[in-house]
Amino acid sequence: MQHAEGEELMPLRFKSPVVVEPLRFTWFDVELPDPGPYEAIFRNRACLVCGSDLHVYKGLHPFAPLPACCGHEVAADVWKVGEKVSTLRVGDRVYFSGAGARATPCGQCFYCGRGDPGKCLNPHPAPSLKIGGKFVARFPSGFGEYTMGHEAVAYKIPDNVSYSDAAVITDLAYVTGVIKRSGAGIGKSVVVIGAGPIGLRTLEVVKLTGASPIIVCETVKYRLAKARELGADEAVNPAEEDAVERVLQATDGAGIDIVYDTTGNTAATNQGMSMLKKRIGGAGTLCLMGLFEQPNLTLDVSALMYKAGRIFAEWGLSEGPKSIEDSLSMLSRGKVRPSEWITHRFPEDRADEAMNLLVAKRDNAIGVEIVR
């Protein structure tokens, strides 16, 4: 078994933040076991705060009840590898997919072999941690110093891509997959609702398809300004004007082909529904991309049927290697620019400060990372 020279032997002990009660981290002494034959230990270098982390921090995540960890968008160094690992070496710079968020694909079964690890037949459970008799969700954390997983979910970072930029890959791959499946392209009109990290990533990627016009709706003024900087054709503040009416004016009353709702807000979702193509058989598409803290949603289904429209909802769909590799390529070639919207970086001992900055939407915060 390989390990970094001079480092202590396993089990690996360190401190990690856990949300035991809403809006506060508690630090615990934790440990990770030796990696399995096809697994590796990763020393975290940068972890982007995801929107789902905010739901965890507030105690409102529907799939991660407290106690739970935050941080699954990780760029790291390979620190130790199992005896049968063949694709990684100690010291490699890697993006690591889904730290602590789910079981690790085996990398060897039929589905893993054809690039569909989300259907893995032999997933390996993540290391467990109990607090107060309850298992901690999403452990190990990208906010702690180390994570671990199968070599199949680690991708080498191009030399010209920083750890900070590489930490956006999880959601960039997700956004890329949604946009591919939505049918965006030349001749398609688009609305992006929300200009947080997911919304701005959606804006950047959908621009690459040739879709036009691209209209961004956002109530936080500094985020709307950032959408303009990144190339939105129009920027609309629903707190100051009727967003649906503005979108219909921009399309001469025709409505929009594709709406990407990144907010997880039911009022915004209904606005998106009203923005879709207006004519009978218009066949617009509403993509739900935000996680709803209040999930009860009422829609005018008859209006959707009249338009021959469709809704698809994707949160946490496992992206195969192709979307991840496409995302790494976009970063390497400068087609997307995370540095334009990563506004703050904090060490792990200031994780509460990082989270509260985003919860309150203060100091022009958009993309916030935990770094070391």
C-alpha cells in the first residue's frame, strides 16, 4: 500500500465539522480506515459550498437529516492508494466525485464498466460515523481534511486548472448533463431563473450551445449584475418588475423554449411555467434544478397540456464520465470561468462564517469555498 512520505500510518485521525443542530458546526475527532484494494484516500485542497450544503446547514435537507456533514465538491491530492489501484498515484491532483454524498461505485461491474456508475451493482458504503446514536449523513466531509473513495470516481485535474476551479466540477457536470438533455441549441430561447452558482453555471454552459436570447431572472442585485457580466442577453429583477410580462415582451409574446429553474422556490417555478411557449402545442420545457425546502408545488397542468410542454426534474443525477470529462475540458480551455463568480475562500476553521455569508447573501457572496 502506498502513502505519502512522512505521513502518519492509518487509521487516519483528524477533526471534521458536523451539523448536529441547525446553523452551527460542531467539530469532532474522526478517523478513516485504510483504503480498500481499489480505493484511495484524498487530502482535500478546495471544496465548493453547494446549494445542498446550505439546506443541510439549515437542517432542511430532505435527504440528509441531521446530524450531517457538508462538502461534496472536492479538489484534492491523492494521499494513499489501495493495493490494486492502477489509475492513480500518490500526489496526483484530482477532482473527486461526490465525497460522502453516496456509496462509492465499485468501478468493476457491468454498469461501471460502461460508464454508468450511478447504477453500480456492488456499491461500497462510505465510512460511517455515529453521533448520539445516529449515523452522520454525508460523511466523510469535503470540509474536513480527508475524504476517500473508489479510484473510478477520481479524475485528474489538467495542469492549467487550479484546485479552486476544479472544485466546481460536480455541479458543472450536472449542469452540462441537464442542458444536453433539455435540447438547448441554436434557435432555442432560454430563461435561467436564479443567478447563484448553479444559475451562473447554467448561463455559461447554455451560451456555448448557441441558444438565444438568454434571459436571467434574479432578485439579488449583485448576482443579477454578475449575470450581465457573464453574457446574459437580458437581466430581469422579479422584485422590481413583472418577470413574466418582461419575458413575453422580449419574445414578442411567443414565450420561451426552455426555462431552467435553479431556485427551488415554488413561486419562481410557477413564473417559469407561465414563461413557456404560449401557443397550443408550443412544446416548451421547464427544467427543475433547485432543491425545494418547501416541496408542495401547485401547477396548472391543463395549461401545460395545452402547450404540449414538459417538465423534468433532476437533482443529484449521477453524471457519467463523459459530462465530467467535458467539464474538465471546458475549464482547461477557458470556456467557463469559475474565478468570475467564486467570491470568497475560507479555511475550514471558519466554515460557519462561510455558510452564514451565503445564508444571508452578504458581501456580494456567490461562490464560496473551503480551502487549505
